[in-house]
Amino acid sequence: EAAHTDLWRVLVGLDLMSSVTASIPADDPLPEKLTDHRAVSVTGVHDKMWLRILDVDRALQSRTYSADLDVVLEVTDEFRGRGGVFDLSVRDGAATVTPSTSAPTIRMDISALGSVFLGGTPARTLAAAERVWAADAATLRAFDRAFATDRAPYSGTFF
């Protein structure tokens, strides 16, 4: 954080520079470090990272998690048909994912899972937009705790 602050201090202190343009992550602490919020303007917000999960169970097993979780997750994928119903169990940051015949306790389509997967969009936000369904509020809270990350996902380069 000290290097981040020092770098920005140098950039905004350059003589003969009337402006500095930068792309920063949504959760970058820079706005809170500024002493004059009115001296800065946001000229645009752009997404640079999209994610489409092609193999749900392998993807869910490949990441780490912030909290333990036990849900039956239904993922629909009308385009590629690679969804399904899965028992998702997380212990000590690692997931076990197996096909399930149980009734889902949380449902979403593949695009919602892509949004939640990297930790940038809470499932509760997508539930409010009617893109995620959960059996109850406690399941939704537990799902969000498990998928939470310390930093929002960010790609500094559009690809």
C-alpha cells in the first residue's frame, strides 16, 4: 500500500501535467487516499474481463473459498448444455463437487455463476435481480461468504 500511495503521489505531483488518466480496479483504495475528492472525475467504467465456465465441477474445485459451505447447486446452460445439479461441499477452502439428484438449494444460470465465481459480484446482488434463486436467506448468505474474495477481480488489459 505504501508503494501504491507513493506512486500516485509522484504521478499527480508532476509539473506541467494537467491530468492523469488511469484504469484502476473497482475496489482500488485510491479514491479514499485523495484529500480532495472534487479534484478527480470518473470518465467511464468499463468491464475488461468476462468469464464463461465450460466445466462447472472442475472450475468449482479449482478455486479456493473463504468459508465452509454445503449446498446443492443447480447450474443451467442453455447454450452448451453443460450445466447440472451438484453437491458442493467446501471445507478449509477446498471444494468437493459431485453430481447430485437432490433438490437444489441454490439455482443460477452459467452467466450468473461466471459473475459470482471470481468474487466480484455477490450472489445476493444477482438474487435481487432475479438471476439467482436460493432456498432461504441463510443459504444465500453462506454462498456469498464462501465465494467472497479480498479484492475484486481485475484485468488491466482488454483481451
